[in-house]
Amino acid sequence: MNGQPNHERRAFIAWDVLIKQVKKSKTITYKELADQVGVHWRACRFFLDFIQNYCIEEGVPPLTSIVVNAKGKVGKGFIAYDVNSLAECQEKVFNFNWLIYINPFQYTQNDDTQSKLVDDLLILNKSKEVYVKVKSRGVAQSLFRKALLDAYQTKCAFCNFRFPEALEAAHIVPWSMANDEEKLDVRNGLLLCSKHHKLFDKNIFMIAEDYTIKIKDSYKSKKVGQKINLPSNKQYLPIKEYINKRLSLI
């Protein structure tokens, strides 16, 4: 590492501490958590952000809601649930089956960070290696999106929409049918706005080998025949093998 604290590594440690608290249906204070992670309590917010974001992205109860101050209140950084219904939120956390989730920060055991893993994805030919390291689908999908944001210069491949908050990672060969290498291969992805992502997943909008937009019969669009916005770096262009594989599944 470069001397900077690895907050994702701390999130890895904190995750297991919080799961133990869940099993006891008990909250934990920032001070108690910090002592077990080995940091000052003020540093908790940095690694709790990673856990909170993971829970939001996965659509699971926010595990960080059980981390409270001496008065039983969550900190200002907690945004995953209405703080006025904190008891209700904590009850959902205690009743959730966390056993089906592995620790999503296992990749940090070799001092890796999401930033480094995204860089690896952009190098190419490391997608399988990264996927094996990450294990958690939620984290894998997040890394894939971040790599596509870089490759497509933060704009929708179909319409040029540029607000990052509404841009999503779409797989050409669907996740459920992709092998370990294809799942995180940037060349198996398209950065799309939420609207076009949904249309693409439903096979209403498609792309041809020449990167032009196709549309399902019975639908009409002015975009038919238009070339998609492609990465300026040619090494990130969608692979035609993936495009044909996708089309063969429709």
C-alpha cells in the first residue's frame, strides 16, 4: 500500500464484527466497533460507508444501522433508512438471513482495493482473476460499472446521457449465461442509462456486429441503424463474438 489506510480492509473486519452482533440481536457503539477493528472511533465512518453502500446496492437491510453512539443514535453519515424509524430498521437487520451472504470485502485480504481491481479490469485479460478474488456478485457488479464508466467516458452508449447516477452496467452476454471471464470483461459490457438498459435487457433494443442499433419487430425508433457511442480506446470495443452470442440467445 502507499501508506494510506485501507478502509475496505477495515470494512472486511467490521463486517464480521457486525454479523456477530446481529446473531445476538444487539447494537454496537462506534467505540466498541472501533476497538475491535483497531482504529479510533472517528475513523468508523470511512469503512462503514463501504458497508452501507454495499447494502444499498444489494437491496438488503442496512447493516450499519446497528452501529450507534452512546445515546443509541446513528451518525450523520447514515442515509440508508429513515432515522425516525431506526428501531424498525434494526429489527429488519436482526431478522435478515445474513448467512446467505459471504463477507463482500474478502478481496482485501491481499491488500487489494476496489480502485486497484477496476484498474485491473481496464488492463483487460484479468477479468477472471478479479472475479475469482471478489466472489461477491454485488461487489463484482459495482466494479464492472466503474470500469465501464471509465471506458465509455461517463456517457450512455445509446443516447449520450451523462449523469453518472443514472448510468448502469449492461452485459452483452447476460450475467447468468456468462463464464467467469466474460462476467467482468469490459468488452462484454455497455454503459447505458437506466431506460436504455431496461430496453436492452428486454431485447427490445439490440446491437449488431457493426455496432449499430437494432430494434425488435413491432417497435419503432429513430435510433435504428445509428451507431452506438463507442469507447475512444479501441481496446474496450465490444467483442463481436459476445454480440453474436447475445443475438443467438434471443
